[in-house]
Amino acid sequence: MAYDDGLAQRVRDILEEEPGFGEKKMFGGICFLLFGNMVCGIIKDDLIVRVGADRYSEMLKMPQTKKFDITGKPMKGWVMVLSAALDSDEELNNWVQRALSFVRTLPPK
């Protein structure tokens, strides 16, 4: 499964100055990490973001989102943001910042 290199670079541009930034190929796509904790990733041309269990239901009510489910069992605390919602850099940044807000509460791995 390939992923959108252009979208990956846009996410990288947002995150690469963050202390503890890293990336890893996973799920047939690419994931971006902060101190070893997954923040977000790209599968095909959609963004997956880690929002945590407390905000999961709220984030699923937002336009162009759905459950992150590639195995038949949705991953709670993660939402998939469809590519149609990522055209502007501002929208992409908003999603990445939501994920960063949650991941910053986690201890480093």
C-alpha cells in the first residue's frame, strides 16, 4: 500500500522541528512519532491522527472523518481524516496539532 509523498512532506514540515520527532513506515504507510509515540500517519492519501479516547467521539463528529479501521477492528483514540479535508495547510496543521496535544501528555517510550 503506497502513501501520498506530498502529504507526508507537508506533515514532515509541521513536525520536523519538534524535539523527539521521528518517522517510521507502518500499516503500509508512514507514521510520525514524538519521543517514540505515534502522533499521526498517512495511509494512501488519508491522514490518521491520534486524538486519545477522551476526544475520540467528538473528533468522529467532525466533517470528513471516520474510524481508523484497517483490520476489521477500529483503533479507539485514532481517527482517519479523509484527503478531501486536507487541501489547505491550515486544516492539515489543525489536525496535526490536535494529535500533538494528546501525544504530549504521554511519557516517552
